[in-house]
Amino acid sequence: MVAAVVAGGVGLVAFDRDRAGEPGSGKPAVGSPPPASAGRGSSGQGRTLPALYVDPDGAAAQQVREFRLGGRTKEAALVSRIADRPTATWFADSSAEGVSRARSLVESAGKAGKMPILTLYNIPHRDCSGQSAGGAASAAEYRSWIAAMAGSLRDHDALVVLEPDAVAQAVQGCLTQELANQRYTLVSYAVSTLSANAGTRVYLDAGNPTWITDTTKLATALQRAGIERSRGFALNVANFETTRANVEYGTALSAQLGGAPFVVDTSRNGNGPAKQGPRGHEHWCNPPGRKLGDPPTTKTGNTLVDAYLWIKRPGESDGACGKGAPAAGQWWPEYALELAR
């Protein structure tokens, strides 16, 4: 059903490189460019991203302080490899406290002259009843939350990774057609609302290289979800695929989207993906033997790749799917130490 959105296949969504601060010929972009007031054409959303912000109050930083107080200096040094890097702060419910926390985060980052990374993860029917099931209780609640979050970010720089898994799951087919239609509408609303802020760079999540392997089908779905009004897309969130595999996949997907730039989650892909076991989740849910990947940076050496980011915060559980593993999103110091070693 999704593939029928653009007649005759995927239409190119042009990302206007001249308006985005990237050298070009000055000629009109191929296809239909986004409005000047949206996405990469917005003022303040040039090609070069501001320096990334390290949150001094993140879970890893708190763990380092706890280890030091307990005299566990070796463990503190290991977890410092996580705490000292810029990582995303996740917002996964509709609470007023979360909106206030987002405002405090961007204000603190602004005072430091840096840009924070936020992951918004609250779409209704989130994760199709999987380990991270939940999300807003209704479409109306979600719209209200997005509007409030956009308000909290206004007048500040922010890099937003929008709704991990949401579009790929709609393509995968784990939602009814009615819910899939609703999801595209809500994600499109979120892209438009957040991108209206001049300083907000929105990257719409696009899964990972081994999930939706048909980039034409995925590109069509991303178009339906409003990708043309975003900065670009995000890959490998909370996954372990190699940086090289993500760049190759992202380059192919970008070609379907008029040259859209992208970011890659490298937080835990230092050893690449684990093998899938008989239970089906061993390769993505707290797999052993993984390690930290490429450090976060906006200097990737690739004109399509805006940044390597630590979107999934290393040390936070993927779900209660292994011995001693807490629920998804909860800090797990033992796993943090394993990754850092």
C-alpha cells in the first residue's frame, strides 16, 4: 500500500544544498524542494553542525561519581569513556516533566555554546508491543506533546532524532493499515512542527541496513512521513551494524531522496552485529561481546554523513531479555562496563 503513494515509483525529494550552506551551482535542485521555511532550508540549519553537548547529569556521569565515591577508580575510568562523550537524551513519555527537562537541556547546552542531541520516542503503539512498547495514548496526546516539545526547543540549537523504528515498522507491516496511516500522519506532523524552529535539526529514523533492504520502498515511506521537511534521516539507532554498512546503505537511500544527508548511531557497533540465536533477539537485545563504536563527531569525511552519534546511550538496556537485564531504557552498569572494556 505504501508503494502506491508516489505514482510510478519513488519521486526525488530535493534537499537544496545552496540554501543549506553547501557549495553548489546556484541552479534549482532536482525535483520539488521543501519550502524555504522548513527542513534544511531553514535559517540556522546550514551544512556545518555546532559542536555537540555532553550532559554532565547523564546516567553514565552519575555512575562515574558513584564509582569514585566507592573507591572503584578502575570502573570509574572505564565508564568515563561513555560519560565524557556527547550522547542523546531520550524523551519517551508525554509528561510535563519531560518537556521541562528538554527546555533545561537546551538552555544548558546553549550557555556552553554546544548543541544537545535529543531522541523523541513517544509515537502511539510504539514498538508494536515489543520490549519498548508504550507511547502516547492517542493521536491527540501525541500532537499536543510534539507541540510542547517544539516550544521547549524554540530559540535554541538542538539535534532531534525522531521516532526510532516508527517508519520502518509501518513498512514492515506490524501495524494495521489504519494505524500505519495514522503513524505516517503523526510523524509528518512532528517533522513539520519541530522543523519550524530555525535551530532544530530533525533526522527522521530510517532503521538499519538489515531491516528494510528495499531502499525504494523505504524512501517512499519516508516521503509519506515528511522527510522533505526534515534535515535528513538517522540510521542504526540502538543497533550494532557496522559504520561501513550504514554508510553504504545510507548512500543508497539518500540517492532515492534527492541527496538527503544522514547520521549514524555508532554507540555500540565497535564489534559489529552479533549472530542471531535460536530465540531471535540475541543479536539486538543486550548482545554480549559488543564494544563502543566510533566516537561522536560531526567531522565524518563524507559529505552525505552529517555526524556519527551515540544515539542509544551505551549502558542502557535494550530490554529484559537476558540474565540480569533490566527493562528497556534503564541504566545497567554491568553492561556499560562490558562495552567500555
